[in-house]
Amino acid sequence: MSTKNNHIDKKKTNSTKINKDKTVDGEQEAITEAEESTETEESTETEESTKIEESNETEQLTTNDSKFSLSQKRKINLYKALRIVCLIGFIIFTALFINEVFIGPYRVKQSVEHTKELYNAANITASISAPFATATPAISEDELPGSEKNILNDPNRDEKGRLLQFKELLSKNEDVKGWITIPDSNIDYVVMQSDKEDPEYYLTRDMFGETIKAGSLFLDYKSSVETPTQNMVIHGHNMTSSDNMFHYLIYYKELDYYKKRPVFTFDTIYATGQWKIFAVFITNGTSTKEPLFNYTKASFEDSSAFLNFVYQLRIRSMYNMDTVDINENDQILTLSTCSYEVKNYRTVIVARKVREGEDISVDVDSISINPNPLQPGTYYYRFGGEAPELEATFEEALADGKINWYSPLTN
């Protein structure tokens, strides 16, 4: 009995042990399955995270590529715009260069040649129609243009008292006022004058009214050839690019140049004339920085005013030209062009009309350089030096024996 019970207990014990082993194995399997499940989940999560990261990286690369592409496009567009701007600039520059160097000078040349043809043709006609006529004298105040005396007695004039040598030019433009010629230079041009409402009309136009950079030589609006002013002023461009208009005036700043051309011709439409140069100077052309010396003054209230004006011209001259004398009855002619010693400067040449019966020659060997001419204040500021001490008026300088150019009138 006892053995049997022991056998039963042993079976129970074994059964219990087996059950326990099964339980343990089950638990172990469960744990293993849980771990595997966790690992699987972790693996899945890792894979998903990797995919997300890869996706983000792809998106980031795509974004960067897009940004890079946009930046590149902007640069390309900028380069294209710059190329277009440069091309347009080059075309404009080329056009301006061609106009400045070729077209502009050609148009000026054509205009000048046409003008000279008209003037020369009229001169030939005038000489044929009046082969025995003498040089035309200046017109006095009691013998104004258009008077009956001029018309009847002078075969060189038209019905208005104007010289026939200007007939063809006047038929094209009534603004023609004369013709100036300086020997051994290219200054050989018509002189115009517009109305006082537009005094600089011919600064950019030829006598035919065409707009050209060189413009024309023109008479100052205060000057007159109809009722002759004691000082007539002619303005003209200093055309350095084409050597025309009044460009050659600047060479008068060389003494040797002056000595070869001390006299020139200026005929108005009413009177022929030759002119002796007695002053060459530079001065400021605007009153922006300092007062102007008004060298364009045309008329004078009395003899003293005129002689004091001449005195101011002389003390500014870079040459001493006492050999060309002046009196209160003389008429003078002033030529003005741009100069470049200082901004907005002018080179000015002043001449006195050759008197009737006077020797046309000038003793150029007696001309000397003025060591200290009066200059504008801006000149001394730029180049140094000091203004000379001078008498204030013509009368004071004359009394001190400082004037040798005045030739008083004798009865």
C-alpha cells in the first residue's frame, strides 16, 4: 500500500514538474515572442524612421536643388540683362562716335562749302557788274544803309544799301551780317545774328537753319551793323574735334602765330574793313564764381568811357601792342571763343579797324610779351601769382606816362 502511494506521489510530482516545465517553457516562449515582437516593432520603427530621414533628405536635396536652380536662373538673367545693357551702350557709343568723328564734321563741311559757294558767286557777280568800283567805305551815321545817296552813288550796293557780295547769302537768310577771314587759318565764315528774343539761335545752327554742333559764328545781340556800334562782338565755338569755327583763335596765345596774322578781314553787309589786333587775353565767361569783365559792351556814353574800356582790354593782354594806336573815334571788333585754362574761360581777340588811308602793315617786331597781365581771380587761385598794381583809370595811367598807345585826335 505504501509502495503504491509512493508511486502515485511520484507520478504527481513528475506531473507537477512537467507542468512547471511547461509553464516555464511557455513563459519563456512568451518572453521570446514578446522580445521578437519588440525587436520587430523596433526594426519597423527604425526602417520607417530611416525612410522618413531619407525622404527628408531627399526633400532637402530637392529644395536645395530648387534654390540652387533659382539662384542660377537669377544670375543667368542678370548676365543677360548686363549683356543687353552693354550692347545698347556700345551701340549708342558707336553711334555718337561716328556722328562726332564723321557725320558731324561732314555736315559742317558741306554747310560751310555751300555757304562759300554762295558768297564767292555773289562776289564774282558784283565784280563784273562794277569793274571800276573802289573799295567800299564805312557808312557814317548821316549816311545810313538804304539811304538814297548810297543807292544812287554806289554800284556795289543793292536797293537796301547792302553790299552785292552778300546778295546770294541774303537771298537765303536775312540774318546774314558779314563775313570774316583770318589769313593762313581755316577761319573763313559767314557771320549771323538772330533777334534779341533768341540771341544764341546760331550757337547750334548753320545759316540754313539746320541744327549742327558747330553752329555758326554770330554777332552779339548788343552789337549792330545797321547802326554801327563802336564795339562789335562775334562769338563762335572752339571746335577742337573738327578744327573749325573759332578754334584757331586759341593759337593767338602763341606770339609767333600772332606775328604772322596781325591783321584780318571782316566785311559787314554794309561796309568792308580790315582790322589790326591790339589785345589777346583770357577771362572768365560766367559770373558763377567771380564778377565778369564785360568785354561784350557795344556802345559807350562818351570818349572817356570808350578809352577806359580799351585801357581794360590792354592791361589784360598777354602782349604789349602799343604799335597799334587807338583814339576815341576808332571802331573795334572783339572775337570770343571758349578756352580751357579754367572751366568756362574765354580766349578773346580784339582788333581796331584800319582807318581810311592808313598803312595796313603792323610792326610785329616791336610786339613783346606782357610779363604780368591782369587775370581773373580764379586764374590766380588755380595757377598762383598776384594781380599787378595798376592805375584805376585810363586818365590816371595817361597822366603817369603809362600809356603809349593813345593817339589823340588833331584838328
